[in-house]
Amino acid sequence: MTRFTLADLERIVASRASADPQGSWTAKLVQAGMPKAAKKLGEEAVETVIAATSQSRAELVGETADLLYHLMVVLKIADVPLSEVMDVLEGRTAQSGLAEKAGRKAE
């Protein structure tokens, strides 16, 4: 049995982004643009933090799923492929997190 991956989610978001907004939440978010999608991502991030600190495991799992979905929508709108994010993560895991963070350029 094949496991569902973030790459699968990325493909689903991409295919639904061009659907009729009347029948697709993804299309509605994409049509609304980055401000709306980013706001939803932020809301889901806060809800995930709340679930992590004061709610059940099931709530944390559900909120994390919402967070990842909204992140994929934001990446789609920004035209940032998941592979680009994964490349950065791969590079960061080549050393300890503390060493990697210390070596980052000031933003």
C-alpha cells in the first residue's frame, strides 16, 4: 500500500486550484489570492499551537493536517514547488540544527 505524501497533496492542490471556486475550497482560496490564503495559514498555525499545548492528540493531528493543506495552497499561489522547500530542508539536515542556524545569512 502506498502512503499519502505531501507530494500527493501538492498535486491535488494544483489540480483543484483551477477548478470552479463554487465547488472547490482550494480554487476559492487561490482565487482570493495570497492575503486570504496566508491569513488562513496563520489561523491554522495558531490552532495547531493551541492543539499542541492544550488539546488532545486527535485535535493536534487534525489541526496539523489543516496547517499542511493551507501551506500547500500558499506555496501554489507563490509558485514555489514543494521540491524547492525539500531541497532546503535536505541541505539543513546535513549538519546539526544549531550549526546550520548559526551559519545562515542575516535576513
